[in-house]
Amino acid sequence: MSSHVRAEDSADSAASARGRGGPGSRARVALSTASVYPETCADAFAIAARLGYDGVELMVWTDAISQDAAALARLSLHYDVPVLAVHAPTLLVTQRVWGREPWAKLERTCRTAVSLGAGVVVVHPPFRWQREYAEAFAEGIADLERRFQVGVAVENMYPWRAGARSVQAYLPGWDPRPFGYDYVTLDLSHTATAGVDAVEMARDLGPRLAHVHLGDSLGSAKDEHLVPGRGTVPCAEVLGLLAERSFDGTVVVEINTRRCRSRAEREEDLAESLAFARQHLAVGTPDVDPLTGPVPVTVGTPDVDPLTGPVRLPGPDAPSAPPTDPHPDPGPVVVLDGGLVAAQDAVAGAGHLRSGSSRAEALSASPARSFRSIWDGDRS
């Protein structure tokens, strides 16, 4: 296959995830595998290679390949696209992926990251109904970092809203700033949904800011993840701040493309997002102009498996259903007795929680919280 130009490979250690680089260091721009839905995880590697991304952030979800470290390693090798981060299956629609026990899910995510050479694991804070998990969350995250030598970057979330009502759905909280996490993922679309200033949050986090999810928003109560520059989030200003600080972590393009009518339209949005990131980070590689676009590459055709032989699927716990949309439209918010909240459409897609459910049913249907790099268009 033809090679493509990309930034320096990621370091394997957690220290490389921090935005603490000195002069001359530079960020990498990665593609979230969730950004290509309804295409597959394997398609994300091909698209990242074609467009010239520096790597991918793996979203572990219902796509069987996303759960198979051996298949992922072969895709990474074939396309010469490293896995720079892994997002744990922590969405409502991925509640059954890798089981329901939160810490077991996190450990498996860390092991996957280590096996793929990824230095960052992205995790959301626990849901409020996961009280036992939440009580030891910060300490448990620190323990995983020591054991696996990866940076476990806790992502900023947002309150869940229905009209004038707002519910704090996360413990110890949706805003990571007051808590002692060593590594934080800043999701720009989430800042708009939460109604907070993205630049202020980036400044407040200081050296704890290890990882960024780049996506725009118009400030809706829905988590929009628009192409950067198409909303009201100060994406350019945040990237400029990172450039001033010689940030050498990863900026992940995490946008919603499921309404694109073709592969070509999807790639246009992803190429535009990549160009935006490189322009404002000033990290374009010598052979890739951040404004005129990336160097095209030759990749495997849709009818030919790019790997040697059939891709091995996971074991008995592999999902038999087709991949679930990682960014479902959040419908009306349902407030259950006991104060639990869910996005009705997303939860219905997962086959759980109906208005009028008992607290016990709601608890049993709640997803286990796990860790690692990816996406929350489902109010996860």
C-alpha cells in the first residue's frame, strides 16, 4: 500500500499523554472511530489513512472488530495508522459490551490499550446510580494508571436537561475541575451542552489537560458534535491555547456524520475537521498543507479484506446484532422515580428503561461505567 504522511507516532507511556511538551513538541490529530458511523471501525482506519490523520481513537462499542485487539492490531499495521487512545464502552447503548461490572470493563480497556500501544484511555465519570463504583472512582483510576502505565483521562460531561429541569447524572460530578484526576479529556461539544466556557475550562485544567475531543455545537441541550467551525464553541481559540502551551497530546476529531448521504460527503466533513485542527494547532506536516488538504493514499477496496485472512471475531460475548449508532438523537429526557434520568430514544435503543419503570428496574438497566477514549452522543 502507499504510505501517507502523518505526525510522530505516539509514545507508549502515560507521560506522553500530557500537554507538557517543550518548544518544538506538537500535538497529533486523530480520528475517532465513532465519527464514521454508520460505517465500521475497520472503515475508520481506511478513512484515517486516506485523509492523512495521525492515528485513531478507538471507540469500543457493539462493532465486533472494536472489541478484538488482534484484529485491531492487524488493521493498524496494514493502514499504518496507530491507535493513539482507547475509549471505554461507557455509553448507554454499549451497556452490555464487556459485561456490566465497571472495574472489570476498565481493566479490559487498559489491557487493550497496552496491547495496541495506546498511551491514553478515555473514561466518563460514573453515573449517579453507580454509587459504589463512584465512591472509589478517583482512587481506582489512579491505581489503574500505576498498574498499566497509561493515562486514564476522565472526560468532562454535562447536566441532563428537559426544558427548565436539570439533573446531575454523574458522580462525583460532570465537571472534572474540582476533582483530583491526574489526566483529563476536554470535550468541546460537551462544554457547550453544559453551558461552560471551553477556553476557561482549558486554562483551569492546566497541565492536567491530556487529551481533547474536537467537535462544535450550537449550545443545544443535545450533544451535537458538529464539524469544528460550524457552531458557537471557541474551537479555534482552544486549539490556539494548546499551540501556545506546546501541547503534545492528541486532539481527536469526534463529530457526528451519520446524516451524511455518502462516503464522499462524510470524508469531506472529516477532511474539513482535520484541516481546521492542523491550521489552528499549526502542526501541519511538511507534505500536507493544512488548508489545501491531505495527500491521497491507496487503501484496500471494500470487497477485499485488507488483512491477511478473515478477521477473528471476539468470543462468546461478541454481539450478534449490527452496530448500534454511537451518537443517537437524544429524545425527550425521562425523569424516573428516584431522580434517575435517561435519554428516552437512546435507552429504548438499548432495550431498557421506560417511563414508569421502577427504581430497581432502572438500576438493573443502567450501564456499567468503564474507561477509555470515545463518545457520548447518547448521554453516556
